[in-house]
Amino acid sequence: MTESVAIKGRATAADGLTAGRSAVRAGGWHPVALLGVLALWLATVGNGPLWLAVVRQLREGGGAVVGPVLLWGAALAALNLALLAWTVWPRWRRPAGIVLLALVALPSHFMLSYGVVIDPSMAANVLHTDAREAGDLIGPTLLAVVVLGVVLPGWWWWRQPVRAVAWRRLLVQQLGVGAVALGVAVALLWVGFSDLAPLMRNHKALRYMINPYNTVYAFTRQAIGERSRAAQPLQPIGEDVVPAAAAANESEAPLVVLVVGETARAANWGLGGYTRQTTPRLAALRERGDLTYFENTTSCGTNTETSVPCLFSARGRADYDGARHEESLLDVLQRAGLAVVWLDNQSGCKGVCDRVPHVKTDTLAVPGLCDGGECHDEVLLRELPGQIAQLDPERRRRGTVAVLHQMGSHGPAYHKRVPSAFRRYTPVCESAQLTACERQAVVNAYDNTIAYTDHVLAETIAWLAAQPRPAALLYVSDHGESLGENGLYLHGMPYALAPAEQTHVPMLMWFNDRMRERLALDGACLRQRAAQPASHDHWFHTVLGLFDLRTRVYDPALDVLRGCRAARAGVG
């Protein structure tokens, strides 16, 4: 009897537990209501950088702040709800929510930390970065963002009980709620249009800060663009180039080293009048008349993915997209019979060097220069003689072009870019979270990279000066860098919105006496030309002019040396 009562009691308890669980399920979230919570999170917490920027701009403009922000926030939440109601259904509700949480949390971190915006060029940077660059961006703050912005709310989202609704009824309800929410969003935007329109027109960067639409748009457009370019056959250029004449021996043939700098901005170069003399060795060469610095040079883009292909393209910035499916300067040089090699200490040549000999330094293990899968830029000069020696001797008798792609001043881990002996300016920021450091510490770390670049270039010039042949070095950075001005860090802003710190870059040229004689170069004329504006557009044509290569693709108007050569009949 007692056992029977116990069994009955356990059965009653089990039935009660089952009934309780059923009650929880019955009293769970309605699917549309839960989507509303997600829509509100995405519009508010998920768009923190946007609202901070909007508030700042409204305050600077002297207008109302609270009303417009609440109005636009409600409109964004309504728009989010409309799109969620139409696209997120029970079968994929949980993973879709996690993905959306990540799509707002991670971009928000980078927008807040570095002042960047998410546009197609930034998407290209993300898609084509390597593990080394990505590792520099990982730090405690990013991990905290992942936990607080994705893991914890994602855990909550995944565990929420949701009421079962017949699919026909749910279809009608979600479509109906979506339509109403869209109508509300349109109405709210119409009410606030008089304030919203001038704000978006005058501050275009805000358009690339609306999460998660900015990320979806940027990566979709980048993917479509890459697919379109991949479908286009590579177009040859300079097929009419006249082969360079072969010298009697290699010591008579020109040797040109093209150094592509990374993230060096002109504002911090001592050669350009910076308050610190960050380039003392190059300055000494200029004082002797051996080096020319082009003080007003602009880049083709604000990121490597754009600038490097554009730099080696015949098209120039106005049509740099065309460079993606055309051969590069290196193809024309190789077609002219020259020996060409690319040495890379960065994340690759972005397709420019695919058809010429090229070497990456990430596999090297040079004591004192390479550590943890990353090498300092001096390794490029160390490898250069051996790589040139491996090139075809017959080609070397016509001329040699070696491209050195530097790690340079790549951030945010500026402190990793220089050996300890070159920490001239201290203290330095050693955090990937640049906003966590005093701004002067960020500037110190960056200035050390410029001082190290000064050393690397001076050493390369010293090596070239010891060569018995005509020799030259041309240097230009791919783009600049923001170091906290107006809250911006790093680079990659849309070109039309980018500050001068990201587009004003250093460019210089050095020639030994034999190369000056070969070119019949007027030094005074060149110094005058260097004071005038220049850009990446000049690079392609100037290099062709160095070798007197005849081809229709050469534009003498874009050869910065053309007007300073006494004998100008060799190129056409």
C-alpha cells in the first residue's frame, strides 16, 4: 500500500513536471514578438557607433538631438522588424539570430576602435587579409565584444521558448506585421526627412555605419565585383613594346629597384617638414643632391587592395577598376625582355606579380630579422642579390627590375614592425586597441616605423651605389594612415571621404651617376618637378621611361622625368 502510494506520488510529480513544461511552451514568446526583440537590439545596441556619430554631428550643427535620434532609431527598428518578419522563419530562426548578432557586434567594435566604416573596399581588405594581419587585430577588447555582443545574447536567444503557431496563421501574421512595420518605418523617415537628408548628404560616412546593412551591402558588392572580374579574361597591354636593347655585359644594363611602401603617410616624414627628423639618412642624401623627394604625392586608394594594382596599372585612379582584369607594368617590362622579380614582405602583390618570378618572406627563418612568421623589412635587401642572380642572364643584360613590397608601417601593431634597436621614440603603444593608448604613444610607435623605413631605404641605396651599373631606386607608399585625427585610426576610408593623412603619401627617387648620365637627367629641373603635384598615376609611365621602352601604352605626359631629360627621343 505504501509502495503504491509512492509510485502514485512519483507519477503525479512527473505529470506535474510535464504539465509545467507544456505551460512554459504554451506561454513562450510568440515568434513575431521575439523577432521584435531582435529588431530592437540590432537598432540600438547593435548600432552604437552610428548613434554616437549622429549625436556628435547634430551637436556640432547646433540642432535638436534627442528627438531626431529617437525618431530615426524607431524607424530603423521598424525597418529591421519588417525584414526579419519576411525572412526569418522558425526553422532557421536560431542560427539567423546568432549570425545577425555577430554582423552588428564585430563591425561595431572596429568602427568604435579605429573610426573605420564598412564599405566594399573594407570588405576587400577583410577577404584578402592573411593570418598575420588578422592576428594583429585580436586583443582583449575584441574578445570581450565577442562574449558580450555575441555569446551571451546568443545564448539567451537560443534558449528562449517559442510558442507553436500553425504555419498558415504564422505566415499571415509575419507577412502582415512586416507590411505594417515597413509602413511605420516609411512614415517615421518621412517625418524626420528634413533633418535626416542634409545629415546624410553632408556626412556620407554615416551611410556605411548602419548595421548590419553596411556589412551585407559591402560584402555582396565585393563578391559580385570579384565574380565579374573573374569571368573576364585577362587583357594584355603593351603588346607592341619594342624589346629593350641588350648590353654587351650585365654591368652596362640598368638596375632599378622599385620599393612599394606600406601605410607610410607623408605627414610624418622628416623629408616633408615633419617636426621630428624621422628620415635623417634620406635627408642627408637629399642635401648632397643625390635624392629627390616628391612632397605633394597622392595615392590611388586608401588600402593596399586598391592601391597596389592601381599603382602598376596604365589606367590610373580615374579608372582603377579596369586594372583588375588587365596586365600590369611588370608584364610589359617582362615582355620587353627585362629581368623582373617581386619580393614580398606583406600580404601579397594583389595579382600584380602573378606572371613574373616572385618570392614571399613568410617562409624565411633569418635570425634577428624573422620571428614568429614575420620578418623585418631588412630581409628584403638581404634576399635581393640572390634573387637577382637567379634571373635569366640574357634578360639581365637588357635590364633588371626588382620590386620590394614592404611591411613598412602596417598597423595597428606598429611596435612589431621595427627591431628593438630602432625604438627611437618612446613610450610606444603595444596594444592593438589604439584608443586604449595615449595618442602620443601611438604616434611614437608609428614614427619608429618611418625611422626604420629610412634605414632600410638608405641601406638599399648604399647597396645600389656599390653596383658598377646604372642604378636607380624609386619609392612610394601605397596609402597613408590616420593616427587618431578626428577619432580616425588606420586607413581604408572611402576615397571621397578620406582625410589627407590617408591619401598624402611620400615618394622619392635616387639615381647613381651612371643612371643620371644614361637618362641625361637635369637635377635642377627634377627638383622643380618634385615640388609640383604627383600621384600614383605617374608610376607606370615613369618606370617605362627609365628603360626607354617604346609602346603606345606609354603616356609621356605622365612620366615625371620626361621634361627633365636632355635627350627625349628614346621613348614613344
